[in-house]
Amino acid sequence: MAKQLSFIHAADLHLDSPFKGLSSTPESIFRQIRESTFIALDRLVEAAIEKEVDFILLAGDLFDNEKQSLKAQIRLRRAFERLEQYRINVYLSYGNHDYIKGNRYPVTYPGNVFVFTEEQVSHFTFEKDDQQLAQIYGFSYENRAVLDRKAEEYKVSDETIPFHIAMLHGSILSNTEHDVYAPFQMNDLLKENFDYWALGHIHQREILKTTPPIVYPGNIQGRNRKETGEKGCYHVVLHEQDAELSFIPLQAIQFHSLTIDISECEEIHHVEKHILNAFIESESPQLMDITLESKHTSLKEWESDKLVDEVIDLVNETTMNHRNWKYIFRVSTKVNQQYDDELFKGKHFFGELSRHFDEKSIQPYVSDLYHHKQARKYLDVLSEYEETEIKEEAKQLLFNELLKG
């Protein structure tokens, strides 16, 4: 009889995440936001039971920080105890957010949980029906950062065992969007005969390679406006010759970005209906990050007079009490005026100003903010895309004002 394994691969649970920047939402919604990572965890457990998997892989950052709250640890232990009732094992490693030496008061987990407790790569053997069926390899972060090429340490230990699965919390060496920890190149993961690479650390799900599967499942619950769309885990069935992967959404709340063209709105009171018509039904509550676009400068006047804020409040009053509610937590505006390209060329004032925007970094202008003792606690490092976005918005605002009329 052909051998096979069934398991769930998840990572980056970030239990008890503080959800920075969302505390100003209504209290009833913020309570649901704070509970969302735990709801996603419960859904993960239910999916494992429903699929009757052999085990779950949790590839790092189970908690949001090294000072793991007692609430988060006990909620996780309860989840493991429920899995134990169904004889489902859990193999877990700790990452850069929940590194081992940062937790002074760890909770003991039940016997079905196998933890990689060292930074040295080791393995556990999974047995089924009295047969050694798989070896699971991994390591945990002992401190906040692991900069070594850990992928080079993974070696298949016993080729007589049918399946070999590697867990790695890290990122591709060339990644510029995230802090690069335990860096690897794709070739590093292909040197040994592993059947599956269970990755963590990157919150956007991606299958880097199908043979063998090299997979980022993403996080199980979006935590900010950059982490949009469905979030969850992969159910994997490994056969001796191939693998079947299916994504399972787990998120309790979905972050969603939406751009709405309101150029047709001649009066501010038309905007509310335009926004509501742009919303579509969803299976999860949604935190909305919307951009209002128009070819008319009146949009900026409405924004300056706080009328846009009033419209957003009206929309939220309409949508926030539904079962699958929507709540606009962030709104930005953009005026798409058409200017002659020649205006931005040459050596005159507008040409020089345009080139200044293109050539200069915004870092010198925001460095004071990032060095401020209180402000820097709430600020993430700006990505290249965000810097470009800020420059474009500032450029647009300045030129619209200079060329008004």
C-alpha cells in the first residue's frame, strides 16, 4: 500500500497582537480585532480535526513578542489539548518575534507537542501504525536575530524513512521587504532530498516551488493594512511521488484595500452612496482602507474642510452593525489632474521641482519622527513602495496648489 502523510502547515500566528493604529475604532469592533488571532487559531484546530491530519507544523512566530502574555500561552495550550484528544501531533519552532530566551515564564504543553528548543537544527521522528513514517527537521531562534545560513545545516538523517520535512523560519537572501533572518537561496533548499519545506516569517502566502513544495503559508490573521486578503494555512497530503496542497482561509477579520473613483460626484453628499455602491459582500468582517480618486480639485477642498471625514462616519454608521461588517479605518484622497508633460521638463522652476521629487529621498524629512522617543514605538520602517507613495502624494498636493486655476 502506498504511503502518504496528511498535515497542516501554518506559521506566524502572532497571538495577542496589539493591532497598532486601530485602537481608535469603536470599542465593539476593537474587541473583535483583539480577539481575531485567537479565533483564527480555533479555526486552525477545527480544520485539523475535520481533515483528520496526522500533525500540524507551526513554523515560528506563534506569539507577537518574546514577552508572551499568559493569556496567549494558555489559549495556545488549550488548542493543543484539544488536538491531543484527536491524537494530532504538533511540531513547532520559535522565530524572531517569540525567541526562546525572551520568555521568562513559559507554559508547559501537552505530550502531543514537540518543540525545537535549540538553534541547532535537529529532528523528530513521526510514527504511524508502529512504522517510522516521517522525520521533521527544524530549529528555534534563541535570540531575536539569526543571521546564519541555517538552510545549509539541514541534512537528511535516515533515508530509509519515507518522508522528510524541513521547517525554516527565514527569508530569501535577496528579500528587501522584510528583515532578512536565517537567509537562504533557493539552491540551498534543493541540495538535500527533502519532500517539503515548511517556511515561515513572510506574511504573504506563496508557493516558491512545487517540486519539492517550498511554501510560505502567510500568517493566519492579517494585522495591518499591508496584510490584505484571505489569511490561513495549507493542508498538505504528501504521497511518495507528489504532493497535494489546498489553502484553508482562517481569518476572523479581513483587511481590504479599495480605490473608488468619485469624479462623477459633483456634490459632497453624492460621495456616501458612491462608496456604499463600491462595497461588495464578503464572508468575513472587513477593515477597509479606501482611496478616493477624482479628476476634480474639489476633492481636496472637501478633505480640507473635514467633509470627507463626515462622509466616512456616515458610511461606517451604515455598515458597522452588519454581521459581516465593514469599517473604514483609513481613507486617503488622490486628485488625478492631467498636466502637460512639458511642464515638468526643462530648466524652469516646475522642471527643477519635479526632478527634486524624483531624485531626493524622504528619509531626511522623517528622521526626526523616527528618533522621537514616543513616536518610534508606533512606527514601522517604511518600505520602498511606501516611500514612493508618500513622495507621489506630496508632489501631487504641491503641484495641485501651485497650478490651481
